[in-house]
Amino acid sequence: MSTITHVVLAVVLTLFLVAQARSFVFVMRCRQAEPTGRRRRRSDVLWTSIPLIIVLALAARSWVTVFDLQRAAAAAVSATALDPGASPR
């Protein structure tokens, strides 16, 4: 894929992550607003947090691809291993 495709995908996933986080906050506020005597369901938190975690993982992976952090880290390791000033043993 091209770089622009990765950037667009990362931005779209980040916007979707923001929407998911807002829905999670809404669910948590609604849970606090309920009277304490009512039985609270855990499924609403579960069904809101699972997509949030999935989108967070996808967005983080997309941003890593955009910034090419893995290649930069590998290049830094190989550059220190191949120090031209070091004498061969």
C-alpha cells in the first residue's frame, strides 16, 4: 500500500476511535446516573469496551506503519552493529 493510503487509514481509524471512546463515556455516565437499587448489567460496558480495544489496536498499528517506527528501530540497531570506526577482530 502507498503511504497516503496508510495515512488516510490511520486518520479514519483515529476518528472512529474517538467516536467509540465517546460512546464508552456515555455508557459509563448512564451507569452512574442509574439509582443504586437497580441491578446493573455488565454487558453494556463489555459491548462498548470490546470494539474500543479493537479499534485502539488497529489505530496504533496504523500509526506505527505511518511513522515507520519498526524500520527506524531496525536501522538504528544495524547502524550501531556496523560501526565503521571499529577495528575488526
